[in-house]
Amino acid sequence: MSADRPRPFGIDRTEAGVALRGEIDLLRRPALLAALDAAIADTDGPFVVDLTEVDFLDSSGLGVLLHTRDRLRRANREMTVQSASGPVRRLLELAGLEELLDPGPG
């Protein structure tokens, strides 16, 4: 995909959680919250959010990830963010959320 054209927004269910793509911003927040809540209800054990195909994550998207992490913690479950790279990974690092990041590309 061209750097000039972000991927279309999407949420795919995976065995352990969700894979996100496109731009995660305020406009996408309601759909993302609903999809994450449904995926949490349908999975057990560690929950994985795959950001391999996320082109952009703003503060509202970050807030959704924090909400999800807190919800899972209350249920004694862990959350991991996989394959965040570039600006998305940097945002998570700046927010002090390195503990969520897998040791993948940086």
C-alpha cells in the first residue's frame, strides 16, 4: 500500500483477539470499542491486538487500547500489542506503554 494512501479501516477477529488496519482515530472509536468488547467476550486467556496494518493511531485510539487493557486486567487477563512499528510504536512508547508491546520490529 502506498504511503500516500492509508489502508481502509478494518477490524478482523483472530483466534486470540483482533487485527486492526487503517487509521484509528476519533471517528473509528465507537466501532473499535464495540469490536474489542465482543472479541474479549468471545476469547479466553491472553488477548492480542495486532497493529501490523495500522497506519495511524491518535489519542482516542490510544484511549481505546487503555480501556481494553484495564477491562482485561479486571478479568485477570493480559493484553499484548503485536507488530506495532513506526509512528504507532513510538506513540505507545511515548505514552509509557512499552509493557504492552511485543518484542517485534521497532
